[in-house]
Amino acid sequence: MSERSWWESVPAAVAVAGLITGGVLGSAPHIPAGPGNREIDALAVGLGLVGAWALLLRWVQPYLMVAISGLAVATYAYLNYPGGPEYLPGPLAVMTFGFVRPRRQLYAVAVAYLAAMSVATLAAGDGSDYSAFLGFLGWTGAAVLVAEVLRARRERAAAHRETQRRQQQQTLVEQQLGLARDLHDSVAHALTAINVQAAIAERTVHRDPEAAAGAAAAIRETSRSALTDLTQIVKSLRSTDDTPTSPDRGLEDVEALVEQARRGGLRVELQRLGGEGRDRPGGDSSDREVGVPAALAAYRLVQEALTNATRYAPGSRVQVVIDRRQGLTVIVRDDGGDPHRADERVQGSGHGLLGMRERVLASGGTLEHGPRERTGFEVAGRWANP
């Protein structure tokens, strides 16, 4: 069954009215008049048809639908016609009304319909027979119950759609944040390195052409790596499958970051504690052992910390520690840089540490960062069970 109830569709409602019409017309010659009942005549048939086709008024005015259908059925009962399909439009009108109107209004209409039918029965002179009242009560109660069931299904479907919408919106927001972090981490790091290498090339182009050529080579290599990352991000955005938007980076790529930072003028020392051992070409087992999310977050932590050191502490001595003896701990600390090179500092966007924290927390870790006791800055990410 679709999200919309069968009673919400116009063709189905027309079909129901048609079925009642067929029942009224087909049963008229065959319903015998009981003791005290009138014979089925054209008026009885007309009341049944009016009550049936009044159900279509729910798209115009639900109150008018209940009023006409209820009046037709009450008149039928008042004229003391025998039981038959002519009584169906009343409960169906109550049920339909309850499906499209608030619950409080449904109960009020149900009570009003039941009262009208009871008055009509009493006015017909059948006050001593409680079976008719019990029948009206049962049919009205069933109509209210069905209306509540249909309402509950509709509300659950609406809640489900709203939940899906919010989940899709949240997923989109998370993807946008992830994309922003990827672009910042890849592009900002590369541009910072290129800026530093360009400054080196500019200073040494005349007095040390070999150093300038090395800086140019570093710029070429850094820009190529950044273009590779950008290509992978854009490719994943255009993909319709579950391709991740993050470039494939991990702990085995930290050496490349360290080497790039050294070419940028930092004195970087990389120290690995525990978890050594390579089992595949070009990589090690660490990413699988600590988990891809933690490995990527650790790589980005080192990348952002080295980028910040290049920006704010040019010429600094930096220590990078990857400790896997108990879980995973990644620490990057610098000594504040060369004070004589303060004019080489580059202003950042201010989003690096925020993105770093988001990555670490999303991968199940914790992050601490701040100035060291004497000089410099330290960033530490820890994953207890990566």
C-alpha cells in the first residue's frame, strides 16, 4: 500500500460510492419489509443514493458531507424502512470525517450522528427496541476506531517521512562539513607549502640557483599532490555510489608530510613507538590495526599541525610522535620558531583546529591543544580503542 491511504484517493472514494449505489439499487427489490416497516420505494432508494454520493463532499466540506449523509440515513430510519445498504453512508461519513479532521471534532461529530440516529429511531415509534440503538452505537464506534487507525497510520507515515528528511539533511550537512575539512586540509596545507617554497626560491634564485631549483621542484610536487586530492574529492562528489569524499590517506603517509615540511624549512623529527611492521607494498599494517577513520584523522592532525608550524613558527624544530603502544596517540609539538623569521609568518583561516577537533571526535578520539610551558605549541590526539 502506498503512503496515501486508499480512502484518500478520489477514484477509490468514487468506487465506494458506486458500490453502495449498486447495493442500494440491487437490494431494493429483495429486502422484505418487516413488521411495522415500510416497503422499499423510490424515496428509500433516493435517500441511499444521496447518502452514498454525499461522501464525495469530503474534498469540498467535510461537515457538509457528514450533515447530508447523516440526514439521509436518519430520515431513512425515521421513515421506518428496513435495514439495508442505505445505512452504510452514515458510518462511512463519520469515518472519513475523522480521517481528515482533528480528533476532538471527530468525537463531536460521532456523538451528534449517534444522537440524530437515536432521535430518529425514537420518533419512528420504536423506543422499546434497544437493538437498533446498540446497532447504531456499534457501527459508529467501529467508524471512529477505523478513523483512528487510519489517522495513526498517516501520522506514522508523516513522522517517518520527516525523520528521513531530517536524516538526509543531517547527512548533507555532515558531507558538506567533511568536504570543507578535506578542502581545507589538502588545499590549505599545499598552498602554505607552496608559499614557503616560493619565498625560498625568490630569496635564493640569484645567490643559490640550486636551492631555488629545489624549491621549484618542491612546489611542483606539492601542487601535483594537491591536484590529486582535489581530483579525488570532485570525482567522489560526482559519483552516485558510496565512494568516500576523503582522499585515501593514513599513517603510512606521514613520512611524506614530514619530508615536505622539512623542505619548507622546518626541522622535523618523526618518532614511532610500537606498531611497526609493513605487510603490503607502499604501506604498513597500522591503518588496518587502528581503523581507517582514526588513521585518516591522525594523518590530518599531523598535516594541520605541520601546516600551522610552517605558518606561525617558521624555522621551528618540530617533534612528531606516533605512539601505538596503548591505543593510538599522535603528538606534534614545535618550539615556537626562529624569532628572526617572524616576518615570514602567514595568517591562517582560523578553521584548522576546529576541523581537526571534528575529525578526531568523529573517529572516536580526543584532542588537546595549546601553548607549551615555555615556547611553542602542542597538539595531541588520543584514541583509546581505535
